[in-house]
Amino acid sequence: MTFAAIEAQEPAVQVLRHALASDRIGQAYLFVGPSGVGKQLAALALARAANCKEQPGEGCDRCESCRRIAEGVHPDVRVFAPRDEGNRNLPVDYLRSEVLPFAKFAPFEGGRAFLIFPQADVSFPEQHPEAANALLKTLEEPRPHVHFVLLSERPERLLATIRSRCQRVRFGALPAAVIERILVRRGVAEPAAKSAAALARGRADLALTLSENERAEQMLQWAMRVDVALAQGSASELLELGEALARSDERELVLESLAAFYRDVAACGLGLPREALAFAHRADALAERARVLAPARAAERVAMVHELNENLLRNANPEVALDGLLFTLSTSR
């Protein structure tokens, strides 16, 4: 995987290519952005490009160095993922026995060494600063040609001292069309790929999960059930749905599906073509709903659902917030 294969992240890739071309690769980077958008691919592409003898500065994906990095067996490129157990943060003993010795003696083959930390905010959370503080001294005084790449969805959870030692590179959410292409290349049927991409919030990893076992269709069924209850205005049904959603692990996805559903209803009401719909395979049902719910009303519902999702991320009480949303929507039929 070279830089050329990383999709829809041109600004980030340009920063890294410029660093390679000017021989000014940063000692420590913080790649910031959602999961599943190419941060780890870019970190590995950077390591390949810096060590490739055939195509220096880009990587060839053919030479021994590039192949070993791809296979995870290159002695100068290590990926230190969070633990699988407990709260998943890296204990300070592990850092001292595995990470710091590598940073002290690498590179071993005379090129450049890379220490890559996926989910760095999980490995080094602010509430468990011991390992982060142990890493900090190495970040402050790195050996020549040893580079750290920390990947994070929530950089604010890292110690400020860690963040301040890293050059930040931003990665954005992927466009739905890019995610659709990724899914289709992996054998997902186009209708399922379109639905999964619409719900994935720009994350290819989430889209892949949604494309399995018709999960995207299940989320749509949830959303349509909510819409039917809203149209009927049954208080008991709305209370039951609010309680079920508050308890569900799928709550965020259901709400994303509900927003996508109303976005499609608005699109139908405005006469947009079938290809513009996230749930194009349900175009007839969407068109029927659009005959009753005006585009402006549907668009208002999209905004309200997104606002609720944001409030839930800020630790609002799920059941109270969901009940409030459902009863508000039921009065705006």
C-alpha cells in the first residue's frame, strides 16, 4: 500500500510526501481523524516510502523492504496496538520492556525506524499517565532516524505534553462514494454498499461491518419502525421505542439510519433522482412517505436527529433525550 492507494486524503498525503522529498521527516507525528479513513495505511506507507530502495520517497510495494513492512516483519517498523484486555491502555512495564528498547537501538538495517501506535488515546489515556510519561522522554530526545506515529480519533484524551511533541496531520471522513467503491472492490453488492456507506459516517471500517449480515438493512428497519410510530402518534409505542433505543448498543447507528431515512424522504420530495438516495432499493416506500411529509419537515427531522446524537455523545441521559425527541417529532407530522 503506497500513498497512491490512499483515497480522499490528499492534504495529509501531501504533507508526508513533502517531508520525504525535503528529507525532513518529523520525529513524531499525531495522525488525527476518525477510524477507518486511512491513518494506519498512511503510517505504513510513510515507513515504506522512507525505507524503499527502488522508489525512495514513494515506495514500490515490490522490493524486500516494502514486502516485509506489508507483512509486519520488518525489523525497523513496529506497530504497538492497545491491549486486548482490561481498559486496553499500555502498562508502563510493557513500554519499558518492549517499546523503549526498540526506540533506543533502532534502526537495525541502516534506514529509518518507525514506531506506530494505533488508537494512541486508548494506549496512553490521560487518566493513566504512567506509560505516557515514560514515552515522553523518548519523544523529547529521540535517536536520529527513529520516528513515532501516533494515531488518534480523540487526541484530547492524550496528555497535552504528548500532543505538544507531535506534528499533527489531519485525516477527514471519507466521502460516501469512496466508501462504496471500497466495499464493491471487496465483493459487497452495490445496493448493500450504498446503504452501508450512507450510515458509516465516513468510516470504511464501520461500512464493512454494516455490510455484513445485512446490518445496514436491519438499521433501516429500525428507522422505519420509528417513523411509523411517529406517524401514528401512539404515546405507548413511542415510550416503548425510546426505552428500547436507550438500552440498545446500536442506538447511534439507528439514529444515523433515521437521519438518512428522512434525508432520502426530503430528496424524494424535491424530485431528486433515485441514484441520489442512500436507500435507493426502498425508493417506492420513500416516495410514498414524501407525499405526506414535506421536504422542509423531513430536513428538520434530519437536523433534530443529528443534534440528539451530539447531545448523547456529550453524556445526555439517553432515555430522557430520546423520549423528548420522539414526542417532539410526533407533534410535527
